[in-house]
Amino acid sequence: MLGRLNHVAIAAPDAVAAGRVYSEGAGAEVSAPVDLPEHGVRVVFVSLPNAKVELLEPLGAESPIAKFLVRNPQGGLHHVCYEVADLVAARDRLVAQGAVPVGDGTPKIGAHGKPVLFFKPTGFSGVLTELEQA
Amino acid sequence: MLGRLNHVAIAAPDAVAAGRVYSEGAGAEVSAPVDLPEHGVRVVFVSLPNAKVELLEPLGAESPIAKFLVRNPQGGLHHVCYEVADLVAARDRLVAQGAVPVGDGTPKIGAHGKPVLFFKPTGFSGVLTELEQA
């Protein structure tokens, strides 16, 4: 059963600069940047009452965000993350419906320290979709 | 002050087909399609515990979704909508920070029957951003 919308991830060339419209412009709580070198991103978190927006800046040469920014130089919506109670069961049900995991389908520990799995945009109307074990 | 993330809107060539991965694949509550000819869209709502995903299919020749699908034939993330308590005050503060409203900046009645205003992707890291009066 699909749970909460955990976050919307927006790629940006400069996460701190990208956060200003949310903090100074909209009065939202915006974090200091957090470097996650093992995930190849610098993240600025925008905290909303019911969910988060994550502003992702490439970190390192192997960043998964770098190619996205080549295609979208000013940034853009990168992925959406939903919570599930049982990630393996959710994966198996989605795969049975034709969804295609990124990689070999084995959950990995994500940026929040919880198991996650990405699904290719094909099957989700062109949207890269992340599931996170709640 | 930026409020709740109200919805993520995903454009799709066929909203009902796009909804199946969420209903049959992920067990989410997915609505029947709702035609909103005055907004040029057919919408399928995916209800999550804390927010909604709106699957938007073009309706009519003037649909704002049609051009997006020409560029993104399989669909894609179209916009993000946040709630604010005072839409005009939020607009004025964002404009003072350099954000640019779509149109003349006058709130219109949106698909949920509440005043809304869209801001151009420039200024929001390439993301079309909607504010809705809560």
C-alpha cells in the first residue's frame, strides 16, 4: 500500500541559491546544505508541514544529478519519493505490474539511512520514482 | 509562510492508464477521471495519506498540458502545488524576491475551486510552481 509522499526532489546547479526562494521568498524552513558524498549530492532540505522538498546539487564527478543538469541547466523536478511499509513486497507487486527497478532491484540504503529503491520513469509516466521503507 | 505540499502534478497522455501503476501496482486509492474542460485537463487523483498526486491528461485543443507532452511524450512531472494562508501576500513577497508569476499575477480560481497562482519555472530551479490559497 502506497504511503506518504516523503519528498519531491528538485535538481539545481546551486542548492543553497535554490533554497532562497523558499526561505526568503516564502518563509519556509530551509536547512543548511548537507553533503552526502556517498550519494553524489549536496542537499538542502525545505521542510513543509506535511512533506519535504529536497534541493539536490551535484557533488563529485559521478553525481547522478550531473547528467540531469546537462539536459536541464536551470534545474528541474528530478524525482518523487513515496513511503511503503514493506519495500520488498511493494517492489514485487510493482514489478508484476510492469514497473522496472533501477539496477538489479535490490534495495539500498538511501540518503535518509533507510532502504530505498528507484523505479525507472517508464511505467510511471516519465517520472523517476523512489520508494522508501517507512 | 509556505504551507502544505498540496499536490504533485504529473502529465500523462492517458491519465486512467497512468493511474494503474498506483492502484493495481501500489495499492493506492485512485479516482475515476474528472474532466475539467475550463482548465483543459482530465484529472485522475491519487490519494496519499498526506498529499495528492494529480495525473493530468490534455482535454481540448487549448490544453496547457498538450505542449508539455509534445516535449515529453511519455509524460513527466509537470508542477508542484503548495498551500499558503494568504495568496496575495505570498505573491507580493515572492515577487519582491524575483519570482515571476504566470500571466498578470492575478489569482484565478483553480481546479479545486480555490484561488491559485502559478509562478514561472525561472526562479524555482526550473520547476513550474503553483500556490493555492489554503
